[in-house]
Amino acid sequence: MKRVFSSITDGRGFDLVLVGVPFTFLLALSGLPLLYNILMSFQEVDMFSLGSVIRPFVGFRNYLDLFTQPETVSILKNTIVFVVGSITGQFLVGFALALFFWINFPGASWLRGLFLVSWVMPGLVVGAIWNWILSGDFGVLNFLLQQTGLMSSNIFWRSDPNFSLWAVILANIWLGTSFNMILLATGLSAIPADLYEAAEMDGANAWQRFWTITLPMMRSTIGAIIALGLIFTLQQFDLFAAITDGGPNNSSNVAQYWAWDLSFRQYDFGKGATISVIMTVFVMFAATVYVRSTRHEVRG
Amino acid sequence: MGIRRTMISIALALASASFAGMGARAEDVKLVLWSLDRDIQPAPNLIKEFNAQKNGIQIEYRQLQFDDVVSEAMRAFSTGKAPDIITIDNPNHAMFASRKAFLDLTDMIRQSKVIKPENYFPGPLKSVTWDEKYYGVPKATNTIALYYNKDLFKAAGLDPEKPPQTWTELVTTAKKLTNPSKNIYGLTFSAKANEEGTFQFLPWAQMGGATYKTINSEGAVKALTVWKQMLDEKLASPDTLTRSQWDATATFNAGNAAMAISGPWEIDRMLKDAKFQWGTALLPVPSEGAQRSSAMGDFNWAIFSSTKHPKEAFKALEFFASKDVTMYKDFGQLPARSDLPVPPTGNPQKDSALATFVEQLKYAQPRGPSPEWPKISKAIQDAIQAALTGQMEPKAALDQADAKIKSIGG
């Protein structure tokens, strides 16, 4: 008894408690729902069997049904375009801004803080505002493009199948840029200044310093940001609800919005869960990248 | 002494009376009612009036959000925690009725002196009917008709008292009214990829002789072709594909569309926002003398089959139905009753618009009724959007929808 007690206060038992508490927490709040979701994807679930766990088992039928639907391939393709487009845009603009503020001109830190405003705004509000900006007949964006002479007729950003997905990507880039910028700015400030001094003495120009010092030193930050970006873009839902509703004709529909539509508009919870499972695989990939890239931080 | 005795007896009487009162209160039947009505809408106010009667039944109210009604209701029912009474959007009614989640009210309605089926419009009544039995009572109703801008009619040389009657007339009128240089579209409506798109399209298909079970029949294809023509020729904004009815009609109010298809919920905003003379007309039909049809919206009352107090719950519904008379005056919603004239409001423009909608309501048809309605609706939305974006021909798009609906078993 005494040994057990002392092991808990100082020893193996203590380690187990340390691991056990967060593990239980994760299992209860993330693990079980995840497993439940996987279970649902193999069952036929409708509104009246929602409350029970034992439901008709259908094997892979939900998966097969999904992949025989004509819109599935295009929705998955949209998801990839959305994720890659959003992350690239957010990262490039965010990085450019971070480098810009790194120059540290008077008021730089204030301005940088102000950029976070876009990140704090609720997605539905952002969506509603972009809805007006992107509107075809009276949108601000079309007005600007016409006044500057960049184009002669209105583009229906939300309603033209060629543009609708990009309309949401544009709004999402705006929404996520500041988050990227802040994380990257933190990464930048962590690079020791003497590295640059030494490089300058050796005659490296700004471009060479960027490629040989800044980028390699930022590797773990960049990896983490891209992984987080992947998770955030796969979670992005409000903008779709507010701007296009996944339309027209699914041209801006993505997996996460589709899963919601199947579950809560068509009440086909089994298929909604199936899409979530497919998405989980993607997110697990992102999580691996995230864990691997932050592991470097410990060493560095 | 005498006074004292009287005092005591009065005190005793009072005490026993209050005791009896308390006893009665403790025995009150408690009902729970869920609805999405806000404080200025019918449900919470009717409940207040009902509770004030102190007839031994007390109703507790819970407000839901629009998107939550169905999912909350089914979660509650499947876990045995359903309320006694709920208000449900009419296309979702059949889903619950077909699974016997709602109580069969047929016998109670037959004996009722307040709720009589013949007093209701056929459309709303059909939406509470499943397998020829009544599983609810229509709460309110609405439909869509044509609004038009009389000033723009005059400016285009059209007779403002002769709105278009047929689809062909609608197209030619829209052509005359469209004026890109002034940012004016001929018509505005909603073909959005949600229930609103179905709500607006189905009446057109039905006027063409189709139902959701024959959605690829000739009349429906023709309807979708007319819609496509409207968008292809820019008689309606391309944003019709992503705009809600409310946002679409806002462009009408702003003078950027000369005609609009929408419902009576627009009237009050239009009276305030529209700086021009406007009128209303019944939805144009495919050809002169063809059958009319229209959409049907709004909610129904229903009692969950799990209730422990079916009689008391029905009594509450009877009370609510008895208040239909003042529904428009008090809450601005149209009762689903054909026996109650909508009282004049004193505003001639509003009264004539209401008259149009009441007339249109005679032809209103429910969506479904089918327990699989959400999936059927999705198939129809997909077809509308595929055709209007030019990615499929109307016929092919509706064929695909028909195949989907048949596979769902609609």
C-alpha cells in the first residue's frame, strides 16, 4: 500500500497519472465521438434511430453509395482546390506581411495587432460582408474592377460556376491571413540577429540571407502553420453557408459542407458520418505533419 | 361575538378556498410546447392567453431556432423526451407522421366543434394528412404570387393594370422591362440551392401538370426551360442562383427588378421600402385557362404520440385554432382557413395584395407529403441548378432528378 502511494507521488505511478489524465480527457471528448462517427458510417442512421447505438449494419454501403453519386468526385476535387488555394494564399500573403512588419518601422507592432481583427470576427459575419462585396450586380469588388478598367462587364462571383469556389477561397484567404502572419512573425523574431550580421559580413545579399537563413530557420514554424492551416480550412463552414450555399450546382461545395448538408438537411446521418471519416483521414495526415514539424522545435 | 364568528367563518372560507385553489394548481396538467415563434409571433402569446384561463392545463414554452426544429424534435423523440406539442414546417410533417411519431388526431377532430377539416384550405390540410388520417392541424400558411412595379410598367409603355397572365406573357413583359443601362432586370426570384429553390420551382412544375413524382414530365421541362431562358437572356440576375427570396425581393424594392415572385411576408417591408406604386397578380400559368398552382409554406401544429395527455394537448390546439380569427391582425400571419376572411387593414395597397394571396392560397399545394421530402427536394434543387448554370439540358437534369427521386422511393 505504501509502495503504491509512494509510486504515485514520486515514481512510475506519477508518470502514469500524468499520462493518464490527458489521455482520459482526450478519449472521452475526442476519441469516443470519433469512434462513434466511424461506427455510424457503417450503419443506416436516420432521425428515429439517432438515439440508439445498435442500428442496422450496412457494411461499406454508405461508402459505395457516396462514390457512385455523380457529384462526389467534383466535391472532393473542390475540397482539394479549396484547401490548397486557401493555404497558399493565406501563407504567401501572411508571410509577406510578416516580413513587412519585421522591418519594424514606427507603429509596426500596432498595425500588426490590428490585422488580427479579421481573425476575431465570426465567420458568419465575415461571410455576410463578403456576400455583399462579391455580389454580382451591386458588389463592391465588381465596382472597383470596373472603375479601374480591369474588366468591362460584371462577374457573378457567387453564381458563376467558374468563380464561385474562388469567391469563397478569396474570403477565406482574407480571414486566415492574419493568423498566418502572427505565427510567422513570432517565428521570425526567434531567429537570432547575429546570424544575419555574420552573413552580412560574409557579403550575402538580402535574397541570399532569406534563402539560407530565414527559410531554413523557419522550417518548423512553416510546417506547423501549414498543418494548422489544413485543419482550419477543412473546418471552414460559415463562409460557404453565408456566400454560396455550396452552389451553384455544387460548384463550390466541399466535403465539410456536404457532410453537414447530408446530416442536417437531408437527415442521412450515416452518409454524413462517412464523409467525416474520409475527412478524418486527411486531418490525420495533417496532424502527423504538425507533430513532426513541431518536434524539431525541441531540438532547435 | 356575532362579528367574530362571521370573521372566523370568512377566514376559514378564505383559507379553504385558497387551499382548494392550491390543490387544483398542484393537480394541473403540464404540457410542453416547442416552436420557433418569437415573442411577437403566435405561439408564446397564445400560450399566455391559454394559461391565463386557469382551466387546469398549463403550457410550458420553449423556443427553438429554425435550423434546429427537426433535429431537436427527432433527438427528443428517439430518447423519449419529446414535448407534448410542437410546430413543424409543413414539408417535414410527413416524415414524423409516417413513423407514427405524431398522434393520429382523426377521431378527436371528428368530434371537435372548433377544428373542422372543411374550414381549411386544401393545401395545408393535405400537408398534415398521411395515409388519409390527420396527424396535425395547420397553424398558418403562406404562398407565392407575382409582385410588379406599376411605375416601371408605365415607363415601358405597358398597362399597369394588366400584369402578365401566362408564361409567354411573363417572358415578353420581362424583356420589355429589362434595362441593363439602368440596372433593371425584368424579374427577380430565387433558384437557390436550398429548400427555397424547390419552394419556388415546384408550383411552376405543378402548373405544367407535373408532380414531384413525375418531375421530368413535359410541363416541368417547359417550366425549367422558361426559367433558363430568363437567366440566359439576363431577364433575371445570375445571382438568382445564390440569392434567397428575401434578398431577391430587396432588389425589387430598390427598383432594380420590375417584377418579383415572393410571398406575403414581403408586404410590410415593401410598403416601407418601395418608393413606387406596386401591384400583385396570381402566378402566371403555362397557357390561358391552364390549371393554377402555388407553393405552400409555414408551420403546422402536431402532438407527439408519446404524450401522456393527448386530450389536454388537443384542447390546447382547439384553443389555438379558435384564435385564427385574429391571427392576421395580431401577428401578420395568414391563417390556413378558407372560412375566415382576412379583415381589411385600412391600407388599400396591402388589402389588395392580401386578396391576391388569399385567392392564390386556394391553389397552394404542399411539398410532398413524403417522409423522404428533404432528399426529394435536394434532387430537384440539383436539377434546377444544373440546368440554369448551363451544365445540363433541362430535360436531362430533370431526368436525373426523377431517377434519384424514384431510387429514394418518393
